[in-house]
Amino acid sequence: MLRSFRTLLLALPLALGACGSTATAPTIETATFAPSLGVNLATSTRLSSGVYYRDVTVGTGAVVANGQLLQMRYAGFLTNGSSFDANAAPQTPFSFTIGSREVISGWDQGVVGMRVGGRRQLIIPPAFAYGSNALPGIPANSILVFNVEVVGSNAPS
């Protein structure tokens, strides 16, 4: 059983943000991804920050935007294909307010524009994850790959 990544997503963004040197950080464009991840940069969209996303399934619900409270399912992987955490049913979906810096900035950037019910792959460079900070199960300067799904959205309270 994987430990709760929610703690990492919530507790560290403000403390770490994009801090730490990324001088030795790999780039997404030169990284080798495990085939099991299904990463295809040619069919992904690159944001100006360097975060990549690819819609696996476009949802049929409302488009999500900054300020909304989202309920998410996710699985997080390192480039070698090893999983460091996941939130799957029957667990309670992970909730956060998009754009409020409650999560790593790669998530805040990468989920904007998704539709409820949609599934997306996020490929996040170290600068928008945990930078040069190593965490349990996540080495320093890691590119992170997430498969995320928006299962619900509410107006902020």
C-alpha cells in the first residue's frame, strides 16, 4: 500500500515551491520514460513553463478553472515507471482548490482547462514539483508523471 501523497501535495508546495537549484535537473525533452507510462511528447502540449499535458479522455462536464474546488483521482510515477503514490477508488478523492498553491505548481498549471470526467497525463519538470529536494520515494530533481482524473468540481466555499 502506498503512503498518502496528499500530505506531500498539500504540505510542501508553499515550503518548497520551485525552490532549489535545478542546475543538475534533467529536462523532459531529454529524459527516458519507461514504456509503461505511455509518454508521447509529440502528442502532448507544452506549456510555456515546460509542463507538458496530454488529454487521454476529454471529459463531458464543466471546464475547470482557477478558484474551483476539485475532486481528483491520480497516480504518480517517476520516469522509470515506478509508482510513488495513487488515489484510486474506493479512497475518498483528493480535493484541492485550483490556483491557490495548495499543490505543486505543476498540478495547478496542468489541470486548468480539463473537463469534469476528463483524464490527463501531466509531465512535470523538477522546477514545478520538488526541485532539488529529495522526498521519501522521490529523488531530488525528479521529473514526475501523473495520470489525473477530475471526478468533481465545486465553487469555492
